[in-house]
Amino acid sequence: MLELYMVRHGQTDFSRENRFCGSIDPPLNEVGRRMAEAFGSAYAAKKWDAVYCSPSARARATAEALASRAGVEVITDEGLREIAYGEWESLRHEDVKARWPDEYAYWAADTASRGTPGGETAFQVAARAAPVLERLRARHADGRVLVVSHKATLRILTCALLGMDVRLFRDRIAQPVATVTRFDVKPTGAMLALLGDASHLPPDLREAEGT
């Protein structure tokens, strides 16, 4: 059996302010760095066969907090990057909704097949991210593997592993910053064991602002 752990990066100023943040790459803020260290400290004692992450700085910093303790190399994969938000990058959701109400409503009604202006759809993310898991499973039939990525990407991958319609990723799957989702992957399929778990974070960090 493969234990697959999927972790969202720690807090950034953009996640705290609920801004569109996909292809842009803000660093972890102080809270995010504490979150990453708490995760790394809590999970480093386990034996890790591999650590994969998005190429973004915020994801890599979170992955390194564990990898540096566990003595495992971080492998970056472009397929794990966050969904791109095009012209809405860096803007707050509420500001976009107020400024372009019709465009926002059109996008929000079907984020799986409709991208933001110049951005990606969830289906496009699934098309590049799901093969990462297939490659990972081919390399690691058993053991323990960590994937560090982003909110939308991990929600989409969770839908894929559960056999759920990707259209439900925003409405059915939670993935707060620095939380852990775990699947036990067997030849018969993947079983969800943890979803958005924050028990490794100190109480003050579990209540941190933002998405």
C-alpha cells in the first residue's frame, strides 16, 4: 500500500487576504513559515520515500521544512503548479465580484470548464496534474510519499482520486493552508484517510485568517 500525503503550502499574504493567486508566486509570510515548520516537525520522524512539490516558492518552502529534516530530496513537477487566474491574478475575490459582477458570476457558475480571463479551467489543471499521480504511483507502489501543492490543484486531485466529478471541487472539498490530506492507495483504488487535517498546527495557527 502507498500512503499518499497531500499538503497545501503555508499561509501567504495573498491567501490571508483571499486574493487570486495562481501563477504569481508570493512567499510564505511569518505565519506561513511557522505553519511549514510545524508540519515539518510533526511529520519528519516518518520514513519518506519521496517528496514532490509544485515549483512555486511557497510550495517548495513548505516541502523543504519536512525534507530537510527527513533527509529527502524535493522533486519539483510543473504539473503540480496552481491553477492560473490570468487577468485576475493578485486581485481579491470581492473586488473582482464588485468590478466585474457578470464575468465573476459566469466563471463561478462553472469553474471546471470556464477559466478566468486568460486563466485555466479546472479540467485543464486535472489534465496536467492527474498524470503526476500516475507517474508517482508507477514509481512508488508502496511506502510513503508527500505531495506539496496548492488549494485548487489539491482539491481537483482529491476529486480525481475519489472518482468525483471535478465540477464539485470548490463546493465539496476543503483544503485550508498547511493542512494534510492522506490517501491509502491500493491496487483496488484510493481510500481517503484524512481530509484537511490541521492537528499538527498549534492552536493559534489553526485559527489563522484567510482561505
